[in-house]
Amino acid sequence: MDLQTLTYLFVGASFSLYLGIAFWARAGSTSDFYVAGGGVHPITNGMATAADWMSAASFISMAGLIANMGYGGGLFLMGWTGGYVMLAMLLAPYLRKFGKFTVPQFIGDRFYSKTASTVAVACLLTASITYIIGQMTGVGVAFSRFLGVSNDTGIYIGMAIVFMYAVFGGMKGITYTQVAQYIVLILAYTVPAIFISLQLTGNPIPQLGLGSSIAGTDVSLLSKLNLVVTDLGFSEYTTSLPGSTLNMFVYTVSLMIGTAGLPHVIVRFFTVPTVKDARSSAGWALVFIAILYTTAPAVAAMAKMNLHATVNTAVGLEPDAQGRLVVNQEVLKSNADFYAPEASLVYEERPDWMKRWEKTGLLKFEDKNGDGRIQYYNDATKNADVKAKADAAGWKGNELTVNADIIVLANPEIALLPNWVIALVAAGGLAAALSTAAGLLLAISSAVSHDLIKTVINPNITDKGELMAGKISMAGAIVLAGYLGLNPPGFAAGTVALAFGIAGSSLFPPILMGIFSKKMNKEGAIAGMLAGLSITLFYVFAHKGIFFVKGTEFTDLIGGPNSFFGITPEAFGAIGAMVNFIVAFLVDKVTKEPPVHIQALVESVRVPRGAKAVDGAH
């Protein structure tokens, strides 16, 4: 069966499954809509949490980022998984014990202020809307490539699917749909990885294949990859860093605290019956997440190897009679000259996968020297020998641009895997994007209907009215998400990391202080949230050239790009969080401490029922 037909079958079957589950589990009350009635089994909730948390960024982009960045890309693995552990161990059980539906409701009640709740809603909407841009972009990429429709049409289809199962199903429908989406996305991620690992190393376990030798040789995969990329003028794959060590550290911290402050993940811990179940579901979610996250480095390295094999015949991999990539022992062991003209790919002889991805605009070829060959090397190389060899071969610069977002989706095609595997990956990419989009939309909906309308604007609204307001809010959020996907802002490329930075700088500090500081008052929490959010947005927008003063970009006013000790905008959330904490504690010191009953409430949430004070006598 041809690839297009299989893709339609796989994607159509998965969508039918999602819609069927949503109809079966549709919400009938506000409790069903917001927290699935609070009766989800821990294992089910763990799987749904994993799907909710592993967005298009995890499925589509992360391996591509690691492939491009090498060792430095590991900061995404460390930041996102480390943040999830922090959330699961440090925050989730206490938030579940507090017993509120949403993050703004927790902040409003803990800091005894509707203003605090409203500010938290603003922070939540800013982070969630920024995050959802990346999900809709992922939907557009997957649809445009695999279903043969335009990027815009793909986003419209994605909006319609999410509308049908999220608006009518609420959290109850989303939970069980996300379980199905997790199964689809994890199969779509691991099955191709097993094929490719077996193909390159003879080891069917990708995590072990990453550290193995290339099949039939004593040359390790990573050693060969290091040789390939350095001969093409790039840094060693296993040692490269994204900027300075300080930036990598701050970037990792920003992703960690951003993960711990994500409202659509936090709300999942309110869907289980007890605090014990919240802890258990957190552990199960970590297991389900680890399956993909331990596979990602292998997918990245093998995709990088296969991409070079396709473009450069000196890498040592070539198609056999059946079209599978196999090792050419002689080429692999020789010191091939990567800058010899015959070592590059003739453009007219490029494989079908390149032709298909060129149509999306995410893979581009520019014949700078007019020789009709695809020459792929680092324009910015500082290695004089590499530069001299490239110039002597008549090269005028790198001629191939590969968007990092296509690495996972294109990897099975590059490796010449069966069509059914490629179709499965298409379904998995869409499942990852749609599952997180649904969770974010519910967080946005609940913030508007429950935390603004119910708590601030109309406290006397009925459950039926609130449920309707929630559905209308979600429908509006879907329209807004679609618009932003169709018309992304200028900084859309880094939206996922920026969303984590915004959540980390604005929501994480008041949640942490709300649980562990009895003395933190409402004035401190409000001032901290506003300060953390404001400075992070300023830094992001200034460095993206969005604000201008008399024709001068703010980047010039604050000393040039990444001027704050070389920290990139995507990593600045950790600095914003530091400002949040400092401002909160300074304001707290000059204002009244919280009422006694609030301090007692914090103590009751943090200390287990029946626990005795430690007095040194026992």
C-alpha cells in the first residue's frame, strides 16, 4: 500500500478513536469538566499526564534540537525531566491536599486576595497562549507534510478535532483521550528508533545502540559521528555547548522551574481521589515519560548520522539493493575527503524524502556555486584547514537548510523504513501536539470561567452557567490558538522554551512560597509575580527586536544581543524567577504578615495529619 493511503488510514483511525472516547467520556458537571470528577486511577492519570506534558516540542522538536546542538542539547532532557521530578515531589502532593481546581484558585485562596488570583490568571494566560503557538505550529508541520494539505489547512483541521473532543469532553474526555494519544505517540517514537538502531548498530534497543559500534565494525557510532561533523567544520557532537556554560546552566534551571509551574500539568494532580494517588500517578507519569526521553538522544544521533549519509557519500552508509541504508566498510574505515566534489549529492538525484520535505519549505537547497550538487558544511567554521579545503573545492557556503522540527518526522524516511512506520510517525506527531494543546486549552478555559467569572465577576453563577462559560471560553481559546498558529509572532521559533520561562518566572515562585512560607503575604506575592513576568517579557521582546524607541532597538539600549552575561532570551526565565523571589521577600518585609488563619492553613497543608511536632524529647 502506498505511503499516502497508509498515512490517511493511520491518522484517520487515531482521530476516530479520540472522538469516540470523547463522546463516551463527555463531561456532565463542572467537576467532570475541570478535574474529571476527581476519580481517575493513578496509572491512567500517569499516562494522561505524560501525554499532556510531552508536547510537540518533546516529540517533534527535542531530538531535532539535540541533533543540531549535540551534547549541549541535553539541557532539554535535564531541564524538562528535572522539572517534572521537582513538580511531582515538591509541589503536586501539597497542591492536591489543598484541594482546589486551578493554580490561580490556589494562589487566590493562599494569598487571601482576588487581585492575586487575577494576576495569576494573567500569568497563566500569557504562558499558556505562548506555549500553544508551538503546538499549533507542530500540527501544521505534520499535516502539511503527511496529508498533502497546506500548513493553514492543517491548523484548521487540528482546531476542529480539538474542539470536538475538548469542548464537549472537558477534563474527563481529555484524560481518556490522552491515554490513547500516549499509546499512539510512544509507539510512533520507539518503533522507528528500534528499526534504525538495529539497522545502524545491530542492537534493537536504541538506548544501548547509542553507545554501540556501527554494525560489523569496531567503530563506535558516536566516534564516527564526531569525525563526520568535525570534518564538515562543526563542533564535536559529544562536546558542543549552546553558548557559555553559564547560559546552559541557567537555561536548564529555567526549563526546570517552568515545568514545575505549568498549570496544565499541575491540574492533572487534582483528577485523582487522594494525595497518595497524586504521588503514585506522578511516579507512573515519570516512568511513561522516561521511555521517550531516554530514547531521544539515540534518535537524535542516528538521525544526524543518516542525514549526513544521505547528503555526503563519504560518510560510509549507502542504500543496498532493497533500498535500506547499510555500512560501506571501505569508505567507513578510510579517511575520506569530505570536500571532494564526488563526495556530495547531485541535486537531481536527491532521494524522494528530500523532494517531499522541500514542498513544506522546511528543507531548502540553494546552489551557491552552480555545480548542481548539495554541499553541506558549516559556514561559521573557525577551523582554517576545513575552510581552506572547502574553498579549494570551489564551495561558496552551506547549500542545505534543514529545519530542526523535521528530524523526527523525516528520520524514518531518511532511513528508508517501511511506509507503515512512516505513517505511524505522522499519527504520533499529531497525537503529541493535540494532547498538549487540549490540556493547555482546558487550563485557559478554567482560568477564564472559574477564576475570573466564578471567583471575581459573578460569584453567584450556577454550575450549569459556569460549565457553559467554560465551554465558550475553550471555544474562544481554540480560535485564538488557531489564529496564532496561522499568524505566529516574530519570535515563534522559540515559543516553547519562552513559555517555560514565563511560567517559571511568574507562577513557580508564588506556588513554592505559598506552600513553604507561612509568612509570605499577598502584597509580596503580587509584586513578585508582576516583577518576574515583566522583566522576562521585556528581555524576550527586547532581544527579538519587537520594541523600538526612536528607531533604536532595545537590544542596543541594553548592550546588544544576549547582553546579560550572554544569557539567551529562552533561558532568562530563571533570572525572572530570581527577581520574583527577591521582590516578593522585600515587599513582604515592609507590609503586614498574613492573617493567623492563613498561616494555620499553610501549616495544615504541609504537615501530615496526625504528625507530632519535633521537640527533642523523643
